[in-house]
Amino acid sequence: MNFVSALASSIDAKDPYTRGHSQRVTRYSLAIAQALEMDSREIEDLELAGYLHDIGKIGTPQEILEKPFALTQEEFDIVKKHPFNGVKILANLKNLQQVSSFILHHHERVDGAGYPDGLAGKDIPLGARILAVAASFDAITSDRPYRKGAAVGEALAEIERNIGGQFDPRVVRTFTTLVRAGEIDTDRPAHQQPEPQQTRKN
């Protein structure tokens, strides 16, 4: 697990604005899973998937990850390959089938409009539905080159607005309840905030 955590840190380091992302997503995901009383093996698999859910971004060009304005459709299509690329990286490791499934499907939507397979509802593995909420919350609250991260309350409201479309209702309710009750630490160490960068020009 120490090795996996170190690997996740190296993945996050490709983009200074995602520093600590995998660790936070894992923390949020495990809190949700425990509240939902997932079995211990699924929780172990989810922990690995949380750390490794973006491992496929190793192959994503740096200029796309750091682009300070909207991606073109072609660039977004490249980014959308990262779940599949992540599964390919893990393909030769035994006993990670469920971990790979969580990683592959963490950008699916419960309304079927996600990727890569357009799965809907409970056809999406629960671990992937949990990762979707955790990763989105962290993305919304993270500073980006083109915007400031949202406050926790704003981020929760945004997640709740997407219940039934992007997110599983039970997962969202569990997560928002835990955060509002102070049972999930959403604070970020000051050293995780990146230095401001100049906006790139075309």
C-alpha cells in the first residue's frame, strides 16, 4: 500500500493542480464505503482503486493536463481514454479484476451518459459510483489555472444538483451527510496549494 500511495503521488505530480488528489479521493471513498457497509474485500479493492484511478493519465500529454482553458473535442477524447489505459497498465497483475472495474467505470454516469461504456444505474459497480462522487467533489474544490476551487458548501450543492444524472443518489446522500456532520476531513494542507501560473496563450 505504501508503494501504491507513492505511485499515486507520482501520478498527481504530473499536474501541480491535482497534488494530493488521489489521497483525498481515497479518503472520501473509504468513508462512504464504510458508511454503506461494503464488505471488507470490496473496501480493500476500493482503496487501491482510489489511489490508482488516474494511473492511465501517465500517458496523457502534459500540455493537455495543464491546459489553462477549455479542451477541444479531440483533446477531451484523449483524456477520456485514461480509465481504459489505467486498466491496461494493471492487466498483468493478478487479483485486481474488481479494482480494474472500479477504475474503468469511475467516469460513468447513472443516467447512462458517461464513458467509456455508457453504463447506467446499478450496472455501474458501486465502487465506481463512489469514486465518481469523491473525485468530482475534489475536482470542484480544487484550484485550477482557469478558476478558483469552490467552497465545501458550494461543492456539495453542485454534487446534489447532479443526483440521478451524474451521481448515484444513495452515494451522494451518504457523502453529503458525512461531510456536513464533520465526519470527513475536507481540509487541505497549505503546501498542497499550487503556485499561481500564468495563463498560456494560443
